[in-house]
Amino acid sequence: MINELKYGNTRTYIIKGKKGSILVDTDWAGTLQNFFKGIKEMGLRISDIKYLLITHYHPDHMGIAQDLVDLGIELLVIDKQIDYIHFSDEYLFKNKNDNFKPINENLAKIITCKESREILRKVGINGEIIHTPGHSDDSISVVVDKEAVIVGDLYPIQIAVGYDDMVIKSWNKILSYNVNIAYYGHAKEDFIGGIKSLDNTK
Ligand SMILES: [Zn+2]
């Protein structure tokens, strides 16, 4: 079950599993207090959130990641993302008031997409993390079987045709999972049930 948790500019998501929740993305640095308010309104405590996953390491998706790790949430990093986790550090350090903390990779749990189904199952979620480059090379999406996908900043499906082939390829990978809803980092969700594939040649 996916719930939107918006406490700033970015749409972040909580996936509730039977044995714990996963948070997908954070907002900018400096939003920790708003995050606390947001989860409280959802009736969640920090200890209910087992894992944090970042769809890609742009500053508006990972600003408080290390703050949350310090509070006991485990950061899952896909092996394909490892070279990108400090991509936004320089930018986020510029605003001193935000108290940005860079990610300590030694505390992160690095996994492959292949291993992700097993990890998600541990918290009672049936799904998978897949590599969906196009917006950035480190972009991943989170599939919840028979339900939905969280795609981060992958270009929305209605405007994807016309972008480069990598975007189309990533969407076709997503569509092969037959989920009904696509959740975005900055746009309202789309119903994608029934769309079999995208064709970039038209
Ligand atoms: Zn982005």
C-alpha cells in the first residue's frame, strides 16, 4: 500500500508492509522538522520505517537521507547508484542553514536490483526495485506487484514519447510489470493500467 508523504516540494512515498514501511525519497536538506510533522499526521513513528530508498541522488530527493539514517532508518543503495550518492553534496552545502549531512556510505546497505525482491519481502512487501535510467543514470523505480510503481523523476508517461530511447526503454520495462498507477516525484500520479508498451518510432 502506497501513501504520499509531502512535506515540502517533493512528493515522497511510504510503502506500508506487514512488517515495516519503506520510505521512498526525501525532500531537500533542512526539512527534517517538516518530515516529523508529516509522518505524525500519517500515524507513523520513525521506528515504523525500516528502509529508505532514493530514486536518484538529486538534491530534492535525498536532502535529509543521512539525518534519517542517524535516526535508525537503513538506507538501501542500489549498486548502480553508488557512484552518485555524493552528486548533490557541493550544492547542498551552500546553504549553511540547512545543516546538510552528506551520506556515510559505510552505513548504507548496498544491494543489487536482483536482491531487492528478497529485501522487500522481509518487510512484507511484494515488489522489486528496477533500474530505470533516463532522467539520470542512477534512477531506479520501485514496483509494488499488482499495484503501482514509484518512478521518481522519470518523465511522465504522457510526455515520454519524444524523449530519448532510454526513457522509452525504462517505461517499457516498467509496463512489463502490469501495474496500475505510476507515482512521480513532482507530478500527480497517472493511471497506466492497460498500457502495454510505448513506441518511440511514431
Ligand atoms: Zn531529479
